[in-house]
Amino acid sequence: MDQWAFFDEIKAGTVRNVYLFHGPEAFIRRSAMAALEKKILMPGLESMNRTVLAAPTAQQIMESCETLPMMSDYRLIVVTDCALLGAGKAKDEAQESTMLCEYLPNVPPSTCLLFDAGGPVDKRKKLTQALMKMPGAVSFDVLDDAHLYKWMNQQLRPYARSMSREACETLAFTSGRDLTLLSGELAKLAAYTEGRAVITPQDVEAIATRTAESTVFVMVDALSAGKAEAAFSLLDVLLGAGEQRIGILAMITRHYRQMAYLCAMRDERAQGGQIAKALGVAPFVVNRLQQQARGRTFAQMERSLALCVQTDYDIKRGAVREDAALERLMLLLLKKDE
């Protein structure tokens, strides 16, 4: 089941004996863990009835599961860093996996056994396959746009704030989609807008922390407009934040490649949704790219992309120094297209 089905089950009072939490969305996974603990652990007795096992053996897991809860209906056993679920070969993997797979149907009704993978799992592993077949396998995936915007406004409720879809899109574009980071940005925006109920896109633009990708987007804006001072100032910001020049070059190259594809698809009368799917980006990002590429032809974008690719090649073959190459590329991109 997905994360939303899990929360619905918890609200309805359904608790599984065995859970597998897997997937990339860490913030929601932690929220799910907290919801499960609140549901099954008696207040004040949490430490007595919760056991966390890091990289345990099969025997240690089974022994913990057989321990009765203390003045509570459930005992929660959380297994982390389980090598039997991840990539690579674990010690005595075949024997350990077999023991656990045979034990899973016999977990006592007073035990809630949770395997917290902390990320993606190796679906080829025997234990992973067994757990995935059980009703308590929960996938925590990156939120789609609709769920992300809903989540942002839910986070803002305690602050008596709200955001329009446009403001949510601007924040996701500016600060990324990592919920742990976004929760801090939302708190910062709530403080910044003290005395107002609605957070605007302008508020986001004013104080939200920019990701490297977002900063590169603005840098390309400056390069396209021939604004050398602004472009090199943004380069200094990226370098000051610890970004490497070769990484910045890769992001610039990716950006011009996206604009080249967009121009080609625009010439073929493709719609925004088709372009977003082809580029693998949100429709809001396509709108930004379209604004950036307005008045530019595919041939112009292709020439800019060729400069990026050639610069990368020159660096890797040792023909130019990394620092000199990036600055030279930016100067070439600043030139007006003929």
C-alpha cells in the first residue's frame, strides 16, 4: 500500500503485525512512524515497549518479538539497517532470510514488527519479496504535485497561513521537493509574513533558500539577457555554497539541453503536458523554461548546448583548466546570438 493508505488504516484503528517501510520520502516515513507509535504505545510507557534493533541477526529479531509488552496491548520492534533488504551480500544471508521468512507468519499478536528500510529496498532479496507480499508493506514515494501542495498547506495550518497553487509551485521550484527542507522553509515564510494570512509567490522569491538547480536557472536567465555581472555573481554564490565547477557545468549543460528539446517540441506544436512528460519535469518548470526560451530558436539553443558539451570534453581531456573553462563558457554564452 502507499503512504496515504497507511494513514487511513491507522485512523480506522487497523494495525498490522508486520510492516515494511520503504521508499525515498523520509519525512513522511518519520511521520508514519510517529503515528504508529502514538496508536499502539501507551503514553508514559513508550520506552518500555519500544525496541530498536540496528543490523540485528534473525535470532535477535525473533527473541525481541517473543517478549511480552509491559502494561500495553502491543510491543513495537523496529529493525533498521537490515542487510537482508539492501543491495550487497549479507552474512549468512540464505540461512538468515529463511529463518525470518518462516517466522513472519508467526509473529505474536502482541508484537508489531517494523522493518524500516530507510530508503529503497532490493526487490530481488528473499526477505524483501516475503515482506512485500504482506499487507503491511508501505511505499513512501516522493509526493506528486497535488499531494505536495496539499501537504504544504497542512504544514502551514498551525501558523494560520495558506499558500496558493502558484506560491506552492514557486517554493517547490526554488527550494526543491525535499519535505524535511521544505518544512523549515515554510516555518521561515510563516515568520516572514507575520500579520498576513496568505503567503505569496513574491514572499517565496524574497526569502526562500534556493537549490543549486534553481540558482543555475536564474543564472541562465542572466546569461540569456546578457547580464554578465548578475551571472558571475550567481556563480560566486554557487561556489560559496560548496558547489564544484564541474557540477555547475553539468547543471548548465542539462538546462540548455532541456531548452533545446523544448524549442524542438515547440516547433512541432507539442503541448505543455507533452513537453513536461518528455523532459521529466513539472508543468510549472516547463512554463519557466518556455519564458526563458521565448524568442530563441532551436538552432540557437543547439549552438549553446554544443558549447557546453565541448567545454565538458575539453576539461575531461585536460585541454583547459576547470576554472578557466567554466568562466570562458559563460562569456561565450553571454554573446548575443546572430
